[in-house]
Amino acid sequence: MKAEQLLGRFTPLTPIATTHPVLFIDRTVPLTELHACASERLHATLDYLTLMACASLRDSAASDFNTLTNVARILVQDVTDVFGVIEQRGLEEQ
């Protein structure tokens, strides 16, 4: 596969901890697969935040809050990137 084809096929996830993207979304997979990926991450984030809302964090350190919010932020960013590919595919198919 040529470099031009690869560039059109894969969309990078938003890099958070790196200066260059290292994770990519395959734009050619069925929309149902992209939706399942986004749905899984969104539901995991909701479950995670629900658990955190019900937990007692009085023994937690300040760094624990950063860790908790970073986990949710990374998952939500992934969902946003996958939904972006889904939306783009929807516009291309019209």
C-alpha cells in the first residue's frame, strides 16, 4: 500500500502525551465497528465516572484526582476522535 493510500485510510487519534500521533483510526472499517468502538469507550467512561461519584475519596492524594480526570479525558478524547471519523464518513457518503 502506498503512503498516500495509508494517509487517506488512517486518521490519527489526538496525541495527548506525545508530540506525534501513534494511534490511528482505520477509516475503512464498517461504520458499525466505529460506532461500537465509540460506544464502548463512552459507556466505560460513564460507568467509571458513576463509580467515582459514589466513592469516598477522603483518603486520596491530590495526584489521585489528576489520575482520575486524565483517565476520563483520554477516553472522551478517543470517543470524540472516533465520532469525528464517523461524521466525516457520513458526509462523504451523501
